[in-house]
Amino acid sequence: MNNMTIRLETEKDYRAVEELTREAFWNVYKPGADEHYYVNQMRNHPDFIPELAFVLEKEDKIIGSIMYTKAWLEDERGERKEILSFGPLCVSPVYQRQGLGKLLIEHSFDEARKLGYDVNIIFGNPGNYVSRGFVSCKRKNVSFVADGNFPTALLVCELVPDALDGRRWMYIPSTAADCCEDTAAVEAFDRSFPPKEKKWMPSQEEFYIYSHSSVVR
């Protein structure tokens, strides 16, 4: 790993992780970013899993991070299964496209299995994750709402083979990200960081298309 170390996040890492997250997501999905505020607030949410909050460090500098919350699947009988959802997953722009996100995913998956988790579901760009074992939610019969909607960006990874048995499942995410709906709070938090220009980027339209489309029969 060329002098790189993956370890658990500690309190002294908080600001560095927030700075990294801001840099990694700035203008990617929207003009500006709110992921760094989400990270800041997530740590105090009951669904946050500190045992799966990892940083990737190179020469004593944090260059990558991955964080997890609990999520759930509910079958047609109302039975619930606790699962995982990671995000944000970020790597410093200087080190992107070098397989470091893969290292964080694989390390955290190994640790998640030790904790007894067997399914991870995320909402993301399929092009970034299908090579990491994620598949369309439709292939695993997991819908986002009870009416059977299968969003293109809803991706499922079985950490243990055949963890899902073919039943119809509805995905229930954590409410941890709801904090980002308070745009005033996001802006106030962002002002504690150095100013950055907000602008439109093609990646924003790409994510809009993925996040507003569904897989159909």
C-alpha cells in the first residue's frame, strides 16, 4: 500500500475528515457540497456505526475515508432485517483513480462481516460500484418503496453469498442524511471552511439522470 494505513477514525481526525470530504465532493453532485456537514452530524446519529468508520492515511495525512450507518430491509410480512449502508466514501482528489476507494471498501466489508452484517445497500453511480460486487436492486428484488420501484442508483451487495433469499424486500434507509435538508445549517457550517467557488459540472447531470430513473421489466 506504499506507506498507507487503514485505521479507525478517532475524534482528533474529525476536522481532517470533514475537510477531505468537502474537497472530494465539491461540485460533484451539486454546486458546492453538503457531504461534509452530513459527516459532522452523522457521528451523533443513533444509526452511525463507529466500528466501521475508517480513514486511509499516507505519511500521517488522511487521504481517504469511509463511514457507515445502519439501514433495513422489510419483507412483505413486515419482518425487518438490519443491514448496512456506506457513505460518504471519499478519496482526496490528488489520489483518485488509484484503487484506494476499493481498498477502503474491501477492508470495511471484512470488518462488517465480523460484526455479523451480510448485506450492504447504497445509492450511487453504478459505474463506480458494479466492479466492487454491487448489482441493481432489481436483481435482488429490493425496491425503494412498497410499490416496487427499482431506482437505477439503488445498488445491492451481498457480503455473504445468497444472504438475500429472493423474497420481495423494501429498503428503509437511515434518517441520518435528513440533516442536509436544513440548507441554512449546511451553509452556516460551510462558512467555517475556506471559501470555494460553486459551479455546475457535467457529473451533476449524470447523477441527476441516475437518481431520477428506474429499472423496469
